[in-house]
Amino acid sequence: MRRVAIVALLTGGVAHADRSTTLTAEGGAEADTNVERVETGPGLMTDRIAAPVGRLGAKVDHRDSVLGGAYVLHASALARVVGNAEASPESVALLVGDLRWIHPVGERPVSAGFGLNYTDALPLADAVGSRTFRTLAADGLLVLRGRGAPDRERTLTIAAGLHQFTYKPSPEFQWLGPALSARLDLTLWQASGGTRSLELAAQAGIEARAYDQVALADACPHDMEPADPRDCPAPTSLLRRDRYHRIGVDLTWTGSIVATVGYQVTVTDSNSFGQSFVRHRVGLSATKDLPWQLYGTVLATLQLDQYLDGLIVQEDVQNQTFTTLDDENRSSLQGRLARPLSKLWSLESRVAVWRNLGSSGGDTAFRRALFYLGVVYSR
């Protein structure tokens, strides 16, 4: 709902910024076979812990107009409480606030505005928690809408600003830097009445990340195999600086089934040894209404990571993408079923399996499965 509201704002402009508010709340229970999300294998002192997890959350999306412009405000909170004292640091709450405001520029199909984002993962049963983080972002927005037939709508959104990331368990992974991105939304084809359509979304971005820690260099002889690759990095007098690039494209078909196929490549070029990598990510999803008032969704993700200096650290926290409590930087297969119980309530279930395919070194492995059942309230 958050993405739909923001895209509607950017593509529709002020003229279509009718006031509306959407509230969604959810609660349920899940079983997680690897609640600490650890890799296992020879040389690792880790074991997978299975645990029951309770989920409770709510989100609000509000659209309106102010000062001659249109805005979308998104606010959400989600808590995952782990029912195993051994894995208590995994009990975390995620708070998200996102505001987008744009204003038309004269009579031209151009709008300008700003975007603000705040995301904070808070521990619930531990001083720091596992993988807790905070992100802050402030961007200026420029939106260019193409003129033409309704079935050939196109919108280019350019954002430039300052982003900050804080990883609470390890402050040395904190970074700050400017960011620039562009997104093109294009309707390739649309049937009369809008019942069927084919849409393209392409995006590209770059971030210059400055860390408050020194860069590392390779201290191991190149003609000798080290006993432990983790002994190779040595500190230098330079501060760590990364350039993070991403390019992606998604193609979405809407008809009797809603299907999306997408590809994204991200490249991190770091002056610190062991921190440069390339990530390829292919995603497939399909949603369809089924018999007995059921709605089914299948999502498949294939991810391949290439570490340009070799895999030095098994747990490369800084290379993860932090957006929600559920995201996992692994290949996955997920299935979801939902059934309305009334106009306001619905039942939802989810099954998900994660694996690392070609992303880790040695004989280590990542295995995680999740089973969820809950209710959703929407109005």
C-alpha cells in the first residue's frame, strides 16, 4: 500500500491528490526454524535455533494537499517477539515514517518537492538487539510526466539528497553520504478500460558512503595461501570510503493474473580490502484470485554474490539491505494465501524458505524456513 500511494502521488500530481486515509493492522504467530539467521558448517560455532514468534503491527497511509502541493504520509510499526529466551535479542520492533510532498511547476508537466524517511529497529528484550539499525534520508524530488495518450503514460522521478545508516551492534559500520537516484515508470501497453496492462519500472542510483573508520589493506603475501583469510586485513591511515551503485528493472503484467519479473545488480566499490562485492538479484512474483475467495501469491528470488577480494568475513553485515524485519539477503521461495472474512477482516498465511546459493565460502550453509498464520484488519 505504501508503494502504491507514493507512485499514485508522483504520477497523478496535485490534481488527483484527493484526501484519503488507509489503516491496516495485523497480528499472528509464526514458526521460524532459524530465528537467529545464522550460517552453519565446519569451523562455525553456530547452531540453528527454532522458535515461535508473535507478530503485531499497524500502518497508516494518508494522502492530502497542502500549500498547493500533494503529499503522502506513511507511518508503520511492527513488532516480532520471539518465544525463546535463548534468542531474546531477536525480539525487535521496527518503526517507519515516510513523507513525500510535490508541487507543480507552472503549467508544465513538472513537479518539485521533497522526501523524508526515518526507519528505526528497536530492541525489545536486549540492550542492543540483533541486526538493529537506523536509517535517515532527506531528498529533493523532481518529477517529469510525459504528455501523450493515457495508455502511454510515463513518469521520471529524480531524487538527490543525504542518507545516513547506523548499525547499532557494530558502530564501525555507520556511514553518511550523498545519494542520487532516478526512476522511470512507463506504461508500455494498456487495453481499453484499463483491465489489462504492461508496465515497466527502471531505476538507478548511487551513494557515496563515508565511514568513521580506517580502510583495510591486504597484508598477506600474494604468493602464499594464508591459514585463515581473516588474518589478511590490516589497518591503514586512510578512512574507509565506498561507492554503492544499483541498477534495476521490473516488468509487470496486470490482467487475470498480476505477474512481475525483475532484475537488479548492485556494486559496492570500496577502498577497504574485503568490502567490495557485486550482487545479482532476480525476482519473480505472481498473484491470482483462486477458488473459495482465496488470493494466492508466489514469490521467488535468486541472489548471487561475488566478493571481488574473496570472502574474508562470513558474516558480512555491512553488505545487507535493511528495509524491513522480514527481508533476508538470500535466495528464497515464498507462498502466501489470503481470504477475506468480512469487509474489514481477512485471514493470511505465509510459507517461506531461504537458502544461500553460490554466495558463501567453504562448506557453510544457510537454511531457514518460516510458517505464519494471522489476521489482517483494513479500512
